[in-house]
Amino acid sequence: MKFSLITNKQVSTSANIILTVFSVKDVLAHPLLKPLAAEDKKYIAGAIANAKLGRKDILVYNLPSAPQRRIVILGLGEKNKWSRHNLLLAARRIVVALKTHRIQSAIIGLDDFNTRGLTPASALVLAIQNMIMASFDFVDYKAKPEGGWPEIEEISIVCRPSKTLERALNEGLTIGQEVNECRRLSNTPGGIMTPRKLAQEALAVGKRIKSVKVKVLPEAKIKELGMGGVIGVSQGSSEKPQFIIMEYGPVKKTPIVFVGKGVTFDTGGLNLKPSDGIYEMHMDMSGGAAVIHAIEAIAKLKLPVRVIGLVPAVENMPSGSSYHPGDLLKTITGKTIEILNTDAEGRVILADGLGYAQRYKPSLVIDVATLTGAAVVALGQRTNALFSNKEKLLRLGKDVGDATGDYAWPMPLWEEYDDDIKGTFGDVANLGKTRYGGSITGAAFLKQFVGDFPWIHLDIAPMMTTIDGQYLSKGSSGAGVRFLVEMAKRFV
């Protein structure tokens, strides 16, 4: 899908038109309808006279003077309830409407994204991002239907083009595309998306973008470094573990380190998962995919920041060589983990990832992981869970989530919670002492491996997959990419 910025004078008299309005009363006064022929205006006036146009309604009309030309009208709901969240959804609805009606090109005014509270450039970034996200369908393994998949060739945005808006357009495109690439990786079946394949995807980023340096540590090096958590979780699988390291930016700068959970398939190990949810566990590497494509986006945007990405990639399988409940694993930090449940494996490999991150002496560490079902129970599926060892980072993380659409809700992580993950025979246990507060005890566990560095833990299990009403195709949501890119921008 191509986007362009055009002036009013460049609007074609044959172009399909998209309008977003709060009320049918606003339709005929819309600037894009002024050049229409009188008979067309009269027709639209009659058509919308008794039309319903709420927040979820879409009206589509063919013009009498040119039947192949269409007007698409989207309702925005009540004006006094308009928000940035509604802007994201409206942008997605535009694409869904065009695809539904197989409209391949159209124009829309920048003001239609209602920039209240935002600069035009900021509104454009969000609109483009979300239109790109709504255009994505994971059809790599489906037969093409007769007539092909509905595709949009171009959307032209009517505005006063400027270098600022051109940069905003590029930023929106870049981030939206990398969110979709993250979704592609996460949607790929676990039989294909192995730890080795995930490592190859990261290496491909380094080949595409010379400013990103990528190396992958093999099993022997992982053992040599003392990453007992990664080795322990992976030992039940015939697929060897990989430890992905991505580097971008000037070496002399103090880096931000992103750590992504890369469990390419999670059976639960010997504590086998129930059958009703296991089919989605190829997406348990979504945090790793988010890190890989956030770094690609940051590099494409040429942000003046140093970022390190670390992705421990494993497959958690039950077999005669699997790690066991009751095992004690020694991590890269020297701390030992008492395994109480082999299905709490993400935190075990992240312990080594976070321990490795300390060697960079970072200004900030952010881990992104589909860590706990408990976060979904606590928060539902409309926000990620946010934890930190610094109060100011909780405020920043929530603000970043609100700004990007990768929503993040602050959760407590008081010192008292550390008692819940103390081990009996090891330093820390990978499960809390009760069945309560599982997302918090998971975060309390990770905190033990961060050292004194500022740290954010983003549990993206709640937003791992899309849900009805988000106007995104089923499957991975690409959670985490927008959050990480925005955090990098804030730390420039």
C-alpha cells in the first residue's frame, strides 16, 4: 500500500473520497465534497437524510455522475468523547472499509484524523501506522481466492505538504511495517519458526541494514558463558538454543538494552499445557520478534541512540532429556533458580538475558515477554502489564503506551513480593508460593537478575493476539514494537 501527500489542487476528479465525520450534518460541508457536481451533492444529501452514523457505522455511495466513483463515510461517534484511541481505530476502519468494498485507491483529508491535542505530524504518524497495521493479513499458507486478496494500492492524504509531514509519513510507514513484520514472525507456525529460524530472521536484518550488527551465539558458547537457564529450558528439544545479539548506534554512547523472550514453541515441558491453549504457543516468541523489529525500525529511522537487542531463543519440549521440576539451574549471574514448574520457562531464559544485559552498563533495560496468563486474568486483553524498579519509569511507560497504542498499565512490585519467589534449595524459585498475583511474582523473579540498572518489564501476554473490535486481522498483534521505538525516541 502506497501513501502520498497531495494538495487540494492535485485532487483527481475521478478519485474515490473518504470522509470521517461526527455527524451526517457535517458531510455536505466537508471540503472534499465542494468540487462535486450539483447532482452528486443532491444525491448524497438525499441518501444521508435518514442515515444512521454512529461510531461503528460506514456508509458507501456511488456517485450518479460517475458510478465507478465512490464516497466512503465513516462515523466517529460523539465529538466530546473523541480521543487518541479513537483516532487509531478510525484509521484502521478506513482500511477495513476499503478492503471490504474492494476500493483500491482513495483520498482523505489530514484534518479528518482530527488532530485535537496532537500536531498534524503526530496525528499523521499514528494514522499511517494504524492503516498499515489494518492492511496486514497472514495469508502465507492459504490458497489465493478467485479474484485475489483485497488490496489497497494507494491512499492520498490531502494537506499542505511539508518536510515535517514527509518525515511523519516515513515514520508512520516504517513503524507500521515493522509491527507487521513482527506479526508475520509471531504467526509463523512453531514447526517452521524454530530458534534457528528466529536467529536467521535477526541476521537478515543485519544484512538489510548495515548500521545493525548481529551475531548469534551457538549452544557451546551459551554453555561457556554459564547461561544455565537457557540451556536448561532448551535441553528437552532437538532444536538447539540460540542467543541473538543485535547492536545499533554509536559504540561510545551508553546503550538501552531490549531483552525479548524467544520461546518459539512452548509445550510447558514436563508440566504440559492443557490442550485448549497450546495451539497458540508458537507466539510465545512474540517478545523476541518485537525486539528484532523494533531495532530494525529504530535503524531505519536513524535515531541517534545506541540500542542493544538480546533474544534468548529456545523451544520448550517434553522428552527424556527435559529439565525437571525440582532442578536447580545456575544462571550467568551466578544465582541459582529452583524449578518448581517447567511451564514458567520464559522467566528462566530471561534471567540469563537480563544478566547478560548488565555487561553493557545500560541507561535502561526493557524486557518484553508473553510472560504470564495471570496478567491476562488481571487486566483482560486491552493493555499490557507494566512493571519497573523505578517509580518514574512506571509513569513514563504508561505515557508511552498511551501515546503509541501499545498500552501499558502500571502494576506494583514492592520489596515484599521478593519473599514470594525465594527458593528453598536455590536462590530464587520460578513460581510464587501461592496461585495469587502470578504476573507480579513473575516480575519479582526477573527483578533479581537486573542488578541496580533502571529496568522496565512489559508483560505482553494480554495483548499477544488481536481481539474483536480492534479492526486488525486475527493472530499476533505485534505488541511491543511501538512501545520500544517510542522509548528509544524518549532516550535520544
